[in-house]
Amino acid sequence: APIFGIDAQGRINEWNNKSAEITGFSSQEVVGRDLVQDFITEEYQGSVKEVFDNALKGREAANFEFPLYTKDKRRVDVLLNATTRRDVSGVVVGVIGVGQDITERKQVEIEKTRVAQELQTFIDTANAPIFGIDAKGLVNEWNNKA
């Protein structure tokens, strides 16, 4: 799982091997850089910053989706859990993010939606009556010609 940490100012201070593998950026290339400003697209910067800001206030987030961009400008969709990081006296010092690369799953969902829309268009525009029934014999689909 990609695991990364940021300090209280949003600068990366942890970057595991899986994070490096999926993004193409080594730990040496990212440590000290601002995660949101440098690795999140402009359209998601506000929402990602809000999640991290909340975690810095002790309000953790689970299953937050956002895109990371790789060294070669590919999009990687990440499902993230953001956990508050505290020092030994309980003072918040940053956030640990544990993620999951869901890029492939998202692509499958997009393709499934596209195929379903294509089939629905075919049914709706066919020049012949089309209808469907369920296992109980009840009509559950029909087009304008039916």
C-alpha cells in the first residue's frame, strides 16, 4: 500500500517504496515538498487540503478518493485514509496517509458505465420492438417501438 506522511505544514516527510513505485518519484525527490501543491491537480487541491487540514485538527478521514500524478504525468487514483500523527506528548505533528491504488478499478467502472449507456442507446433507438422480462416473467425493459 502507498504510505506517505506530511508534517504540520503539508510537506512530505514519509514516502514508502509503494508510493515511489506507483508515482515514479523516489523518496529523495519528494521529501520536503508540499504534497498538495506539487502532486495534486488544481481541481482537487482544495478538497485534498481540507482532508489533511481536518486530520491535523484530529478529524481523520477514511476512504477519500483523489488523483495523484506520476512523474510521467499519468493519473493514479488513490483511495486514502488520513490519520492524525502525534508526538509522545499528544501534540499533532502531521498526518499519515495510507492509500490504495484504485486506478484499474476506476477504469473498469468507467468502461462498464460506457457499455451500459451504449446498450441503453441501442435499445432506445432500435427500429424494432425490444422488451425484456425478469425471472418471474415480469416486463422490466422495453423500448419506444414495443
